[in-house]
Amino acid sequence: MAQVEVFARTEIGCVRKRNEDHFVVANLASRELGLQPSARVQPLTLAGTLIAVCDGMGGAAAGDVASNIAAETVARMLQTRSPFADMAAAEQAMQAAVTAVNNAIRGAAADDPMRHGMGTTMTAALALGAELLIGHVGDSRAYLRRGRALTQLTTDHSIVGQLIAAGRLLPEQARNYEHRNVLLQALGVQPRVGPEIVQAQLRAGDVLLLCSDGLTGPIADDMILELMLRYQDPVRCCRALTEAACAAGGPDNVTVAIARFTGDGLELPQGREEVAVVRVQHSI
């Protein structure tokens, strides 16, 4: 039987005074939230397993509140729609969840002037049997490791991310780019938001990584891959990645979630099979 082994970890880092990141792990079949030992290994079903990482906007009012609203709202919205008839239904549910998150944050900000301007990124992954669906806004990221290759599934909604996507900037140049932290989209900031929806087929042995930019800022992709290869267990891998970010200066909160997919219900990759990714950027 196909299954997913999952864990997540968040750290305040070495500079920030509070942690504005949140994550959520939910077994949508059992309606169980969290990382209790019984929930760390889940069967892959059409009801779905949800993993999401949210990074409250640094410097904005109540970023930690915004990321918490996002984590709670996306889990609640997808629970109400699960199980999903097919991927089209799951995609509609994910888009509705993104809209609900955006509205919930804006509503909370309107009710409290001290929270005006709060916002968050969100990268939410839904594993449905052998298929993966991601709803993404902001510059947190989703990666998939297959064998010894690491593929970035999401596109950063930032000035740097768009320049890289357009081929006008190399990833290694982005680390020193003046406007690397300027977001083009975040949840709760604008009346409407256009999420990136990503689909991919899972293979046995695939490992999903969701993370805030507290990891990808100080740690290059090749080092992330090296640590993922060294630590196969999701618990140890999460610890190694967050500790590496802190050892590199920990300039921001860092949150990582690791999901390892195994079992007879998943096809084995064919040789060095690349990850086939379908991305759709919905307009605002």
C-alpha cells in the first residue's frame, strides 16, 4: 500500500525576535491534525494528506497571526471538500482554499487596526494517491527529490523569482540581488490573489520538501540536496536542514516539512526519470 511518512519543524533563527512561520500537517481521511506519532505515517488515499508552510510577512504587523490564519484556514477548507472525486475537483478546492485564506486574513486585519498590512506566503501540498497538487503564493518553496536530483516545483512570487523564471538572472546571482526580498504576491495584502497551481506524478522513493525562505536564503540548493540525501528519515532531515540554516547565520525564521513517499501503490521511477511538472499561474 502506498504511504507517506511526514514530519515538519520550525525554528526562530538567530536574528528574529519572534517566529512568524507556521506549518500544518493534516490527514484529511481521519481529520487528524498535527504530528503525533500515529500521524507521521499515513496511507495515500483520495481523501488526501495536506502539508503546508506559511511565512508571515517580516516587518508587517502581526505576520505570525496571518500565517496561523493561513495554516488553519487551508486545513479547514480542504477538510470540508475531502474526499475529492478527481484532480479537477481537488484543484477547485485548492483555489477556493487560497481565496478563503486571503479573505480571512484581510477580514482579521480590518477588525483590528494593529494588524493592518499583515500578510503571509503559503505553499500547500495535497498528496492524493499517486498525484501531487500544490497551491502556492509567495516565496516559500516546494521541491521534489527523485533519486539524486532536486527539482523546484514552485516559482517564487518575487522580483528575483520572476527574473530567474524569465532567464534574466541566474539563481547564484539572486543571493546578492538588491531587491531579492520584494514579494509580488502575498496572502492578505490584496483583495484578490492569483495562486500558482502545480501538479506532478509521484514515484516510489520521492521526497517532498516544503520550506520558508529562511532555509533557501542562507542555504544553496546543492547543500539542501546533500542533506536530504544524507538523512533519509524525515525527522532527522528536518532537524539537519533547520540546524544548517541556523549555522549559516539564521537571518530569518526557518520552517521545513519533509514527506517521503513509499509503497507498492506507487510506480518506480524509470532510470533517471525527471519530474514532470505542470504549472498554471492563475491571474489576479
